[in-house]
Amino acid sequence: MSAWLVGLEGTEAGHQLALSLALLAAFLHAIFGAIQKGRHDPWMSRGAIDFFYGAMAAPFAFFVVPFPEPHMWPIFAGAFVVHTIYKVLQAMAYSRGSYTVVYPVVRGTGPFFTVIGAYLLFGEVFTLIQWLGVGVLLSGIFGLALYNYLKLEGNRGVLGVALGLAVITGSFAALYTTYDAYGIRATADPFTFLAWFFLFDGIAMPVVAALRWRSMRDRPELPPLLMRGFVGAVIAFFSFGSVMMATRLDKVGEAAVLRETSTVFAAVIGWVFLKETVGPRRLVLMALIAAGAVIVEMGG
């Protein structure tokens, strides 16, 4: 399967597969974010998720995929640092603001910087029409965050801190997207990168979560938390794995922009499952996000 996927790089079939993978990643990433922000403490949820996907990745890393080439170890070390900082910032933001405010800001900040990073690192160039699409998409994303900020929140002081953290988190989302694209392209077998990435990425947050759990006065029950972690881990494999594979097959910037349609899915999830309000203005903003993604795709 690895040879077949590698053979699709730079082809029209590879472009279409990358498009499908990026949209799949968008849908799954919205679910993933809702799982982390749900009724459990975000630190606990992230620790449980990382524990399970690290454990799931271990047998694939050691017994299924080829062993990483020597030059990959520093790349994995860099990915570990970048993703750990991102996850700490994300948990801090989720602890201070509602999902439908924080999530759009994080995801909206990411694609702009990712497109710039893809130009600097991979020489990718967006057309003027694609930049227009990026602008439309970002106006919808940040408009959605602003609307939620004005209508759904009460404690503006705490939310201001959450939004600042969300912007910083979004910059790290752009950094890890570009860095992961570099990493998955640096090895002959993309599944080698995915397996070892998830193995290493599952180390830090379970330790943080365990220490936090021990210090809590009202500790959450472990069975529901672990079940949430298991489900989140399965989703993470397909969500993060899909977008990483998309960046191997086609342009990093386009995959990053298309993935941010996750904000539309997130709004629907927030409405249906988290009982957060959705009205006509938010529907218009969600339509802008989708339209921006379409313009980026058509403009390429």
C-alpha cells in the first residue's frame, strides 16, 4: 500500500485523494476537539487520548512498518516538542473559553501561517484566486468566533485570556502542520512516520494528566474517561493521519486550508451535542467558510 500511495504523489489521482483526506480530517478533527472539550477536564481528556493512541501505535511501530532511517530521529524529536507545546496551549485555552469560541480562533489562525510556511519550506505558491478563498474562509472563521464571543460568553476577562491562548495555539497548529509535512516527506515509507509519530506523541500528556488527576480533590471516574480516551484515539489516528497523508500527496497549504472546514463541523457538533445556540448569522458565517474552501480548491 505504501508503494501505491507514494506512486500517487504529484498526480491528479493523488490530488483527488488528498482532497478527500483533508475533508475527512476536517470532519474528524471537529469531533476530536469536541471530545477533548466535552464534560471531562481538557487535560484529562487529552491525556487519556494520547495514552491510547501511543499504545495502539506501538505494535505497528515495532512489528509492522519499516524501522525509521537514522535521519528521522531528530525529526521525531522536533515533532514531539512542537506537538507537546501545542497540546498544552490548547488545553489551557479550552479550560478558559467555550468550544465554539476557542476552536474557530485556533483553526482560523493556523491556515494563514501554514500557507506562508509551505511557501518558505516547499516553494508552494497560491494564486490570487486562492488567496481570495483564504480570505473568505478566514473571514467566516473569525466572524464565527467574534459572534460567539459577543453572544454566548459572560466572563469576558477570562475569555480574553482564552482568545490570546487560542491565537498562540493556532500559530503552533500551523507550525506542526508544516513540520509534519516535512517529516512525512523525509521518509521513504509514510506509514513509518505515522506509526512512530503517534508512539512518541503519546508520551507526555498521559504523565501530565496522571499528575493532575492525583492532585484533584474531586477526581473524575476513570472508566468514562478511559472510554472517551479510546474513542478519541481512534479518531485521532484517522484525523491526523489523513491530513498528514494529504500533505505528502499534494500541496501542504491546500490541505491545511481545506482541513479548516472543521470549524463548520464543530459548530454543528456544538449545536447538536453541546447544546450551544446556532442561528441564521452563524449559518451565514459557516457558509463563508465552506465557500472559501471551494474557492481555494477551484482556484488551484
